[in-house]
Amino acid sequence: MFTSILVPVDGSKHAQKALSVACQLARQEESCTLHLVHIPEELAHETTLVWGIGAIAIEASREEREEAGKQVINRAAEAAREQGATNIETVVGQGDPARTILSEARKRGIEAIVMGSRGLSDLQGFVVGSVSHKVSHAAECTVITVR
């Protein structure tokens, strides 16, 4: 069905579920590559990430956020392998999450983006529009939003 799927992962339960859906799709096409992307964000609240990574302090430095981001992307890749994905590429990006996701999708010729409907920055999403909403409206490829 798809030979390239981009999955934004932020450590949230919604992203974890989206990764599971993407792995199911990837298993249908032997040559499918999963592109996992994480964009470390400065959150207005502390949160615990689902892949066994502890809460990141609000005042954490950029380096600390990037290190936590590497852990998130590595755990996501490990989870994808456990679910049968074999071709996995990882990227830790920077900048506005929606723009970075769209840019990575264009740059890599992605056929589908599979992402959670909500991420770690839920509260901000209600005010300025969620990342998934922005991506679904601006993407040039198929976008599957997972609840």
C-alpha cells in the first residue's frame, strides 16, 4: 500500500498508538520504510513519556531536551522493530513541529503520515490549533490521524 510512512513521535500515548498503526501498514509492504521523526518541544508543563523516559523539567536546557529526544526516538525505533518493522530511519528535528513534519515529508517523498490526534502539548493545541490538524490540512500526501 505505502512504501514510505512518516511517524511523528513525541513520547505520548497517542504517538505510541500511531506507531502501532504505522507498523501494521508497513508490514503489508515488504519494502516499506518507516521514517520516525521527533521534534523536542519546550512544554509549559511537566509530563511523563510512555517509553519509560521520565518527566522533563520545564526549565530543561536545549541539550537536555535533545538528549531526551534521542531517547524517545530510540525507544520508538525499538518498539517498531518489536512490531515487525524492518526498514526504519530516525530523525530528531528542530523547530515548529507541524512545519518540521511537513518539511521532512516533502524532503523524503513520504506517501503517508501516521500521527496521533493529540500529543504532549494538548493545552496549547486547543488555543492555536493542534499539530495533527495543521499537518492534515497542509500535507501533500495521505495523513492518517489516530485517536
